Amino acid sequence: MEIFGNNAVTTLASALTSTATTISLATGTGALFPNPTSPDFFTLTLQNGTNIEICSVTARATDTLTVTRGTQGTTAQAFATSGTVVAHRLTAGTAGTNGLNDFFQKGYFNDLTVISPNPALPSSTLTTARMLAGTACNRPVLKFSDPLVAAYTACQPSLFNNSFSMLQPSSGTVTGTINTSSTHTGTMTTSGSATYGYFISLVSASTANSTASLYTTAQFNTSTATGGVFAVARAAFLTALGTGSTGQRFFVGFTDSAYNQMTFGDTHTVQNYAGFVMSTNLSETTWHFATCNAGGTETRVDTTMAWTQNDLYDFYIFIPPGGTTCYWRIDDLTAGTTQSGSQTATLPLTTALLQHLTGVDNLGTVANTMYFKKTYVETNL
């Protein structure tokens, strides 16, 4: 992000070669200029007579600037100490890059370039707000610095353009719902703790192939007409991971099949689905991402994100309109780690009606407990 200051003009403390990447300013004048931290920068102009060069300044230490030379179509060149002016000016490139000309003359901004990863937050999110173009699971979104969570939060698209559905805790055996109803398996209660906040607890029976799950009854697809789908689910799994055929199977994602079909088998070939999976029967101890288009083949990749008992996870899935690429991201909120990727093979058919499911199936006779926090699905349907 480009930053700006006012009335910053000085001279060189020493001559500058055409290859130098640091500039020494006259003693005591560095404080006139902005002090960027990555990925921020400001624009600097060097001028000696008719010789002009524009640079990008990426850091300042007292009176020394770290620069990228010869930007905005200019050429890096040598400058003598005598007669060289060093100034922080508004340039044509600056105005075009940041959309200032379009904004003031036409009333809109030019394209905003996505910044990834997020830059550092402002020094005080209570007195300074920063907005930028970012991504959520490869979906471009506007983000702003949010003091509530001390992080960047994605802005909600206008609700009259996009439809969304939500599942979240309510009370007792009732799931809080928006624009959908829900179905669950297992014994359901609602509770809260300092670790997880308010959550739905789902406990499977202590018999083989019993499930603890929650899924939307609203259905979604990925055709061009309906705008694709974007989803995030948050859950934790409280039962220790078993082994082999007496352990567990997990599924978090979209499917056109009933909950038991997705968790009662290790792999599937006749369903449409895209989701995070793991099966101890396959000797897996990390989350995988699997897709299938009901065509007889499953594509299953290792996310390398470890399954950890009691950790709280966010599961992101984004399938743009037309369904040719599926982006995924998994965050271990407890450990502060993340993994992401994308798949193009055997994606769900764009005509398939998909529900969102979060669930676990116990292969043995040990009851499994899942803490469910939320499911959010957005589409244009």
C-alpha cells in the first residue's frame, strides 16, 4: 500500500551511484519523510537539472532510505551531491496506480490489487482504520482492520445480490438458522466454555457406524447462473483419534448425499462432493481434501494439516461460477497454522444440488463428541 507525507524535500548526504539501493539524506532530514513497513512504500523523486528518476522507498532508518530504483518508466542513474533535490512528490504513476485520477474525475477507483498475506495492522485499530483488497480462500474480498478481533475482517457483500445460509448455536436441541433449516445426528446439547465460546455439542452413540453430524437442508450448486459457492465451517473434535478400523471418519464440506453415505465409507465414487476428509481406516492422521463428480473416481489430496484432538478448525471452500476449480483452506485456530490449495479434477457437477455437512462417524464402539460453532454458505442462487 502506498503511503504519503507532506512537504518532504531534502538533499543527498553523499553521491549516489546508478546501482545503489540505499540513499543517504542530509543529516536530520529523514524524519520529514514517511516511515513505511512492508508491504507499504512511498514514492521518491531524484532531480538534478533535467535528470530525473523516480524510486519506491520501502524502508527508512533515520536518514537512510531503502529504495527500488528506476520505477514508473524512469531509469536508474548516478546523482552528485551538489545540485540534487530529493523530494516526496505526487507522480502520474502514483495517481494512476491508486485510482486517484479516476476517483476525483470520474467518481470511481481503478482496480485494487490483492495484497497477500495481510500487512501488519495499524498501530492502533481503535483510532485508525485500514481497508485493502485481500482474499478469503482465493476469493477476492475487501477487508478492513477490525479492533474486535485484532485482525483483518472481510466485508460482507450486499445481501440483495448474494444469498446466504447460516447454522449456529441457539439453545438446547435447537440450531440457530438463517435461510435454511438443519438436520443433525447424535445427541445434541448447547453449551459454552472459555476455550470454545458458545457451541453445539453433538455426541454419537457408542455403536459402530454411529454419527455426530449437522448439515443444511438448503441446497446449492456451482453453475455459472448461480454464482458458485463459498463456505466456511468451524468445529472441534473432542474424542481421541482411534486407529484403523476402530477409529473414525470425518467429513466437512459439500455433498449431494445423505450424511451416512459420506461418513460410512472411506472413499466414494457415485456421489458429488467437495470436502475435507480423514479416515483412520486409511491410516490417515492429517486432513485431506476430496472431490468427486459421481463419475467413478475420487480425487483425494493431503492438506498436510494435522488432525489434533480438541483443536478448533476453520474449513473454507470456494468454487467460482462454472465449477472448474475448487479452492480450499484449513486453519487450525488453536495452533495458529493454515494450509491451502486448489483442485480441478473430478469436481462436483455444476447441476448437482449440494448440502453442507460437518460430521464424524465412529468405526468402533467409542462415542465421538464434536463441538460445532458455525456453517456459513454464500451463493447467488
